[in-house]
Amino acid sequence: MAKLILTHEVTGLGAAGDVIEVKNGYARNYLLPRGFALAWSKGGEKQVEAIKAARAARAIASLEEAQQLAASLSAKPVTLTVKAGDSGRLFGTVKGEDVAKAVEAAGLGSIDKRKVELAEHIKSTGEYQASVRLHEDVSAVINLKVVAARK
């Protein structure tokens, strides 16, 4: 087992700053190469505190604020305009960053692109859903309407 410090939130493992133990292969082949974690060391406690402080600065302050944002995100669909071919197939794929920018452009507030989770790869126009973790206890579902950009 490998002991690591998470630098990013990883679904099913924990949030940034958490100290976790995972199997060696998962750490060596996935978490470390992608920069999601650092190897744990006795001197790493300072890093843990710095990561947790940065996470707290980005986090939504209160539970009530997170619940209000979740209600507004779930209330109306967010339109995402992307480049697509004649058949509706996208040139590329929709990422969490694209969803975060579309939410902000719709005037619904700002969300962290790292907290957006897409259930499936969005490669064509249509209606989809994405979930976003706003607070430890609050997550919201965003209804996405992916439309082709006009030529």
C-alpha cells in the first residue's frame, strides 16, 4: 500500500489535502503521473496545511449559500454552444471547464471546474446532465443543452 497526499479532489477517494492509502499500482500508474497526488513524507504535513488552506479559499463559504446555488443550477437548463458538424457531432468533447464557463455566462454564479463531473463523454448535440459538488454536503445536477454554433 502507498501512502499519498491528494492535491486534487478524486471521486471515491477524497478531497485535496487528504492523506490516503491506495494500492501501489493505482498510485504509480494513475494518481502520481496525472498530478492528483504526491508521495507522503514526514515533512509533508506543511504541504497538507497549504493544500487545505487553498481549498478553503476556493470553497463556498456557507452551507446555505451552497444550497441556494444548487437550487438555481437545477432550476433552468444551461445552454452550451459548441462547434459541431452538420450531423450534430462535436469537434472535440465537452469538458468540466466548458460547463463552468457556460454556468457563469448564464449568470447563475461561478463554480469550480474541478468539481464538475460529467457522467458520459459529450460528443454530440443534445441534452445531458452534469453534477457539481458545491460543498461537502451539497451537490447539484446541471441540465445541459448542447447546441451547435451558427456558421
